[in-house]
Amino acid sequence: MTTKTFLFAATFAFAAISAPAFAAPAADDATINVAVVRTADLNLASDEGRSTLMGRIAGAVNRVCGTATGTISLEERIAINACRAKARNAALAAARAQNDQVLAQR
């Protein structure tokens, strides 16, 4: 089974660490996938800005976690879906935190 752990920083860079399928998770065997979601050019107070952010997050989640399609085992599908949910939730939480910080500075 593939194991993935999701990490997210406020800069909208995030990584998924995964061990090879059916191997015990070990630091030596882990690979790190990172995606950066840029937000500086977006107005998150607008519907258009939020929609663009959601699209960027979706693309980054695909790059970091992959997709649960094709011929894969049930364990792999579960691991990918769990990674995607964690990545999406962490990215949205970071976006909210960044937006709250910007609003507090006004």
C-alpha cells in the first residue's frame, strides 16, 4: 500500500511524502512531491479570484497526489484519495489563514 503524508506551509508550497507500494514507510525510501500555489496575483475577495485559486489548488493536488484512475489496487486508490483530501483541506485552510492575515493588516 502507498502511504502519503501531506505537509503544507503558509506560502502555499506543499508536499506529499510517499513510500513505494507495499514497503514499510522509511525515510530512505520516501519520495517528496511538492507543488506551489501562487496567490499574489489573486483578489481572494472576488468570486473570480476564489475560483482561480480553487483551480490552482486542484491542479497542485493532482501533481502532488496523482489521481485514483486506471488499473490500481484498492489500497493505492484509498491512499491517493486520502492524500487528495488532506492536500485540499490543508491548502484551503492555509488560504483562509492567509486571507485572514491580509484582512487583519487593513
